[in-house]
Amino acid sequence: MTPLQRYIAEEIATDHVDGLLSRREAMRRLALLGVGAAAATALIAACGQNRRGADAQTSSSAPAQSAPGTASSPAPGMDTALPTTPISWPGPRGELQGAWAEPTAARGGILVIHENKGLNDWVRSVAGRLAGVGYASLAIDLLSDRGGTATFADPAEATAALGNLAPETMVADLTSGITEVQRRAPGLKTAAVGFCMGGGLIWRLLATGAPELAAAFPFYGPTPENPDFSGSKDVAVLGFYGELDQRVNATKAAAQAALERAGLVHELVTEPGANHAFFNDTGERYDPAAAADAWRRMLDWLTIHVG
């Protein structure tokens, strides 16, 4: 498996271990990703063992955390969110699709990079929320060359299709997305935010070299191996992690070291008691307190470094 495929496979296995997916559904999704039955069984067992070890460590060193809530905890920024409009533009391999939201008087622009579920309503809501506080926002669809995320009736198939894309291909599409944001919001500074897989792609953008960005916000995204961010010296990076997200947190030190070597302005925040995907208010791991804190910090960072 490629590093991206393995990351997605581990996420599926972890979702099963955490009780979010049945074993049958986890095995089905792993098969769509190209993971055979024997390898899938071994992966689930390994993730289960890792989780038991993490739970034992947490219980011996910290008080138990209360479960995050969803229904009575609206996502931050929803009260001022703006609607998004479908758009398309010429990309490096053909037409790219996305959802665009623009305030009356934009303070800056921002590219929004989805999780491994593709461009769905939740990602559109993030673009709308950012537009609602003054930032022209483009949520890109990295499945554009497959007709777009909406063409997949089965979300698991969309995830598998993303897993089969080369990271270099996705980075090229994201670079095109940044250019499109700048074209639609001329003269303004630009940022990028990504979640889960999208957070990992933020790190890859920085490693490729993203001098056109003023700020970047990777949310619980895995750091690629041996990253070099020296080509992104002018980017101010604010990264977020969930305290309970052991899998992604294992790559945090590599990100910290690479940021320091490159001399980038940066801060890496670990939200206490939060898990992976804590910002997604449509998911089971949504943590209202962590999401609100991350939203406040991100807006402060945007004000300072973007406008």
C-alpha cells in the first residue's frame, strides 16, 4: 500500500475498533481499498492492540474524559455561514470542481481541503462559515476527474477512490485551487485549511513549496516522511491535534522538527480530551469545546497573517 492507502486503511480499522463500524462494514471498506481479508484481519488486530495500549496509558496518567456531544452543540460559525455555489475551472489534468463562498468585502481567501470522504455537505459548511467571517473560500473536490464526489452513491467507494490517487496528483490539483482562489479574490492574501487526509495534504503542500500561501491550518493530518518545508518560508502554520488521536499524534514531532528547521512561524495545538476528527460536527467524534477553541484560534491566526 501507498502511505495514503495505509493511512486510510488504518482509519477504517480504528473506526471499527472504536465501535463506529461493524466488522463486516470495515472489511468491506478495506476490500474496496484493495486490502485482502488476511491483511485486513491483521490490521484490525494491530489497531485493537494499539488502542488497548493507549487506553491503558491514558487511564493510568489522566482522569477519564467525558464523551463529546453533538446534537445540542452547534458548530462554531454556523450562525453567520454563507451559502456556497458550485464552480469549475481548468486544472492540470482537466476540469476541477469545487464549492465557492464569497463575502461582500473579503478580507482574504482560503482553500478548504476535505477529509477522505470527498467534497460533502460538511466541507461546504466549513467554506460557508469561513466566508461568513470574511474570507472568500473554495472547497475543492479532489475526485473531480472521476466526475466529482457526488457521482459516488457509496461514500466508501469515494474514500477508496481517493486512496488510489497519487499524493503528487492531489497536490497539483490543490496548487491549481490556490491559484483559482487568488484569481477570484485578487490582491488578497491566501490561506489553506485541511482536515484528516486534507490535513496531511497541507503538510505535503508545504513540503512541495507553497510560497503563495500566507497561512496554513492542518487539522489532525499525518506528517509525510522526512518533510522539508524550506520552500514555504513565508507561511505561518497553525496545526491542530486531538489528545486521544494517538495514530496521527505519532507524527507530530516530525512536523514540529521540520517547521523549526525551516524557520516557519508556527504553533501546534493539542486539544485536551479530543479525538481524531473533533472538528467535524456531523461525526461521532465531534468535540464542541475543542472545535470552538480551534475555530477561535484559527480566526485569530487569519486576522494576524491574512487580513
